[in-house]
Amino acid sequence: MERLLDKRPRHIVPATRMIVEYLVRWKDYGPEDDSWEPASNIEKILMDEYEATHHATIHIAARSTRKSARRRT
């Protein structure tokens, strides 16, 4: 495995069971060979790296207190 590209929940029949799958980019292979693999097949360090880079805190800019330049007529 080279890296993880995406993550998705997947419902298993019966619908009461859900697993997590990761889209894997395989080392020395192209994008056409990417595949979805269950988390149980993925090394923990790769999952931790994915979570750290894809679910980091998003900083939201403070809202401007400046009044609109539009004039009411």
C-alpha cells in the first residue's frame, strides 16, 4: 500500500452491520488499480495518517463587522 485516498461507510447485509472501507493506492500501480479495502486490512499507521490529514480542524475566518457599502434609496 502506498497511501489512502478516501474513506466510506458500507452497510453489510443484514443492514444492521456497517464496516469502514478505505480507497487504497497501491505502490507501483496506477489509479486504475485503486481498490476499496476494509479497515481490517489496513495498517493502523496509514489510517492514523489519513485521519490526521483529512479531518484536521477547519479554521473559519471571523465574520466582518464592516457595514455594507450599498446605500438604500
